[in-house]
Amino acid sequence: MTTIIGVMTSGGDSPGMNAAVRAVVRRAIDRGIRVWGIFDGYEGLVQGGDHIRLLKWGDVGGILQKGGTFLGTARSDLFRTKEGRRLAALNLLKAGIEALIVIGGDGSLMGAHVLSSEWPEHVADILTNHSDLESRQENPVLKIVGLPGSIDNDLHGTDMSIGADTALNHIVRAIDNLASTAASHQRTFVVETMGRHCGYLALAASLAGGASWVLVPEEELELRWHQKMVASIEKSRQLGRPHQMIIVAEGARHADGLLISSSEIRKILSERLGIDVRVTVLGHVQRGGSPSAFDRLLATRLGVAAVDLLVNEPNRPHSHMIGLIKNRVVATPLVEVVEKSQAVRQEIENGNYGKALELRGESFRYYLDLVKTLTRITPAQERSADGAVAILTAGADAPGMNAAVSVAARCLLNHGVPVYGSRDGFYGLIRDDFVELDWHEMVSWVNRPASEIGTARFTFEESDFPKIAANISKRQIRALIAIGGLGTYLKIRQITEMRHRYDALNIPMIILPATIDNNLPCTEFSIGSDTALNNIVEAVDKIRHTAGATRRTFIVEVMGRECGFLALMGAMASGAEKAYLPEIGISLADLNRDVEIMKESFSRGKRMFIYLRNEQSSYHYTTDFICRLFEEESKGLFEVRTAILGHLQRGGIPSAFDRITASRMGAEAAFALLKAMEEEKTTVQVLGLRGRGLTIVPIEEALGEMDLKRGRPREEWFMRLLEVAETLAKQGPPECE
């Protein structure tokens, strides 16, 4: 069994690396493994000495919310030589390290793979000159587990790499900020993103930011591509759009392989159109700052899985990378990761852009096709007179609803189908209160919070159904998209149950999950939940800033109804000590145990405890009750405060993840209804996101997965992470302090 491991970060830093290191260290210590931290990447591994230090439980406290990597990182020219790698092997042998967990990009993982493959040779050579290390010969294999740490998101074997989501949020916020100044001056902006040979950041930012044009390395451009771009921007200005935003990846190329620079694009547009064009090169701001909730959770899950892989399969000569594919942790052979990741780069260098695009995978090609549709100046087809599609948002608003409406509407309009927005949800269907959605207006909706067409909670009366049927007939509505939470699902089912009485209700319908609670069936993520999670994490981070003032315990109440997603994932992402969940409940014994833990920890020098409490985790043990109980039992040792976040959680600009999820769902809903209308089907379906794949199931099948009494799915995927959350949040064994 592996008893000593090393952990290091290498290459360019990425937000979330600290979360990964924290997870590795604490999971390893909890499973009886000692952990050496290797500071300053491969350079530190080569130098040895004070660059390799034993890490204890408390050493990784308070780093979860910090950007960069507290281990430091550096690219090492010496490690690229065999002599340098021999020095690295010597230092690993001196520390007794049997396995190495490397967090970094393809170059870092390749370095680890090479060191592992050369290991027997290095050991044999070292032992001839260091007889004192002969006991290390018992471990002739250096096990390697890689974690994908790169904002570029260019690694095979994972859907997302650590840091990519944070970088994408930085880019999207920059685009949002630039849009306001661009509109004020009627300017065109060229925004250059990072990514090296990968266009993920530029492509995803274009989808989430409502760009006018995008250039990525994987797309094969025509010789005169710039003429189309100029014509598109000119037409956009003629139609009165207030601004234009062009996103260019730093690795984008002409057809002949020469790089396209942002200054070149500015020159083309300003000379041919005589307009004011500004360039913004985002640069390293993309990799800085505190990691997003998604990156913290991703890094935590992967770090824990890396340690578990070494412990659970001790006899396997590991050389793998741990990634997340379809929301499931997957181990891929390191050599496959490196070869396939570098193959894309090589195809781009060779000018085989079509092959590079193919190697990026189906989802990348889907994004590119969708962006091409959404950046059109006008729909591809003329408006048809053969009926329309209605879209409504219902129930509580959720960040990202507008993106779903915008993309669904434009995909339908692109096929010539008129689209009506039902004002204030189901009220619009009853009152015949519709607004026809316009292609040009929809472009600016993707980043807007709440719902532009309005949303409201509502209860049907018997007299409402004939009105709905009459208005559907009057407007020639042939299909319906409903966006909302569980109440929306149940109301759509009520409408379908009246079909035998009102023939006009026999139209295809599809429901998109949108609620911050993330308590809906057939989907692992609902629109709005990521924004809410980030709001919670940011609030808890700010609470932590008061840590030095005095000994305090904070009880932070979060939403979620009877679903503990926000509480549990918020606790994991913020480093809170515990989450009180409705799935488990709260007992007096639990609270007494928590009091004793706090007393002991505060006595040993701890400054702050944070507990997250779901709003419905207990009917009797309310946030106020727990506060007063803790305060009474503290006997003056510590103070207790509450923070009820309330509607702060559902407010603000939607996160990049929510915008992209909403855009994908909106597009898929539109395509599903186009097919249903063509085939004259009247199915009522629910759309969801499981892993990275979109699924569509009949409404009855979806509701069959629900515990309707408690308003949550019977099986909740995130509850599998409860044990991980509890392990990493505890105070650690005394000998590790």
C-alpha cells in the first residue's frame, strides 16, 4: 500500500489548484498517508531541500478561496534534461515518495509520465552512489496521478479542467462590462482571449456573452473570411445594434496558418468601415482571482479521487489522469491524455483544421454550429405563416432564464417559425397577453437577470383551461416551451390532462428546468443553480474576512426548500465546517456534538466556524434557535452570529455556466419542437442535463422520479459527496495539527 505521496502544481497556475491540493492532503491524511508538498513545481522537485516539505492538516486550511497555488509553480529547463530528472528522482527517493500527484496542463503531465517511465533506470543509477537509499528499491515503480489544471480546457480525458470555469467567468464579465461602454459610444470591440491552440474559452464566451463574431483555432477559415466579417459588422450597425463584439482566441489562424492578431482585425474594420474599433487583450486577468464555485468543487472531487485511486488499487502501476466526464470521475491513462491532447495542436500546426475540430469532440462542434447560428444578422428563413411557438417562464425567477428564451427563440426564428413570449408565465396564456419576440432584440438578452417576459407563481382554476385553449387557437400556437421549477412541471401536466376536453391543447410541449434549488427530475443541474451557488460562496468568503476580529461561529441560512444541493455544495465550495440538510435533518444530539467540537477547536486556537443551514432542514431547530443554543453553550468562549442570505442567492448577473446551460437547453428545446411539429407529434417532454449530455424524457417518466411530498428527486446525485464534504471539513486528527 502507498504510504507516502507527493503533491505538486506545475506550469501555468489556474484558479482551483489550491482546492485540489487541500483535497489531496486532507483525504490522504484521513486515509493514513503522509503527504509531501513539492513547492515551485518541477524546479522545486529538481532543487529538493526546503522545496519539499511535509504537509499537515492545518497547512491547507484557509486556502480554498484563494487563487493561484500556495505551493507555487515554475517551469523548469533543467527538468527537461535527463540529468535534471535524475535529480528529481533522487529527491523523491530521499523523501520516500512512492506516488506523485501532479496538477497541471499537458506539458506538466507529460513531464510526470516521462519521469515515471524512466524511474527504474534512475533508481538503478542512484543506488550505485547512494547505498543509504537501498531500502527504496522495494518500490521500483513511481505511480503518477495527474489532475487537469489549465484555464485553456484543452486536455483529453475531462470535460472541464480546473480553472476553466473561473477564466470563462472573468471573460464573460469583461464582455458584459465592455458592452455598456461600447453601446454608449456605438463602438466595436475586439476581445482577445487566452487558450493557446484551443478555442474553448473564446467559443464559450461568445455563446455566453452574445458576441457578434468569433474566431477560434479549430475552424478552417476561407481565404477571404474577413470580407464576411466586415459585411456582418456593417449590416449590424445599419440595423441599429448599439455595439458589436468580436471574440478572437489567441491561437486563431488564417487559412495559410498565420496567426490572426486582434490589432489586425481592428485595422481591417476601421479601414474598411471607417468606424471606431477598440482592442481589449484580457491576458493574465483570466487566470487570476478567487476560483468559482464550480472550480472549487471540481478540484475537490478530483483531488479526493486521486488519493482514493492510489489507496483502493495499491498494486496497480498507476499512470493516469483523473478527469470529470459527464459529471462522473474517470481515470484515463496518462499517455492517452498527452497524446490525444497534443494531437489536436499538431493538426492545427499542420493546417488540418477539420481534423482538429473532429478531435475536439462532438460538444465543441455543437457549440461552434450554435454560435454560427446565433451570430447571424438575420434569420436564415423568412417568417412562415404556418403557426407559431409560445415560450413562457413561470414560478420563481432563476438567473439564466433570459438566455434560454433568447436562444430558443432565435433557433426557431432561424427556421422561419414566429415566436411569442407569454407575459408573466401562465397568466399570458389565460389573458391572451403575448409579445412577439424579435431576432435583433433577443441578442442582448443572454446576460440579463430574472426574466424579461415576466414570471409569476400561479394556481389554475377550472375556468382557466378554456381560455388557454381559445388563446392558443387564436394565436395559432403549434408548440409550447415552458421554463421553470417543479410548479411549472405540475401545471403543464394539468394542461395535458385537459386535452380530452380542449383539442387546441394537443400540441407538443417541452419543459426546461430553471430553479436555483436544483431539485428537479432527470437533470443534475437546473438553470440558475450555479449562479446561486456562486452567490452563496462569495457571501461566505466575505464572512471569512472577519475571522481575525474575535472567535466567532456563523450560521448561514441558504435556500433550497427541501433539497440540500445549495447547502451541501455551498459548504464544500466555501470550506464551511458543516451543512445541515433536509435529507438528514437535525437532532439535539447533533447540535450538542457540534457545540463540543467548537469548544475544543476554539480552545486550540481556531478563530471561526461556519455552518450552512438549509432553510427547511428542521421545522423546530431554526437558524435563530441554533444560534441561541450555541451562544448559551459557549459560556463566553465564542460569539455566534447568523446570516440569512435570502433572495441575494437568486439575484445578480447569471454565471457563465448558467448562460451556457440555458443556451444549450434552449437550442435543444427548439430543435425538438421543430421535429415534433414536422412529424405532427403532441408529446409533452422534459429536458435535462445529465453529465454533459442533454436528455429528453416524457413528463410522466420525469415526475415518476420525484418525491412530490418533499419536492425533490428520490435519488440526488450530490448526496454521494456528503462523505467527502464531512471528511475535508473536519478538524483533523490531533497529531496532524
